[in-house]
Amino acid sequence: MPEIIDHYNKSKYGVSIAEQMIRVYTCSRITRRWPLWLFMNILDTVVLNAYIIWTFTYPN
């Protein structure tokens, strides 16, 4: 099996968890304006990353 496929198979689980967490704790709203949609998706990702950093820094 090529190395890239092996890496993908090992790391796809983390992407699935991230998508599930963003779906549950999203700030997105229905909009027709693509800049607003893009901003809300970026904000969701930033908030998730901040949460992950916080939990690694303060595990208790």
C-alpha cells in the first residue's frame, strides 16, 4: 500500500471527529452571501482549534 494512502487511512478518523464537533457547536446560519458563509465556517474552525489547544494546555 502506498505510504500516502496509509497516512490518509490513519488520519481520517480525526477529521471525522472534528466535523462532528463543528456540526454540534456551530455558529453557522443560513445565508445567501458567500463571504458571510465563509466567515462563519472559518470561525467554527478557529473555535474548535482554540478548544483543542485549551484542553491540551489545561487537561483538568
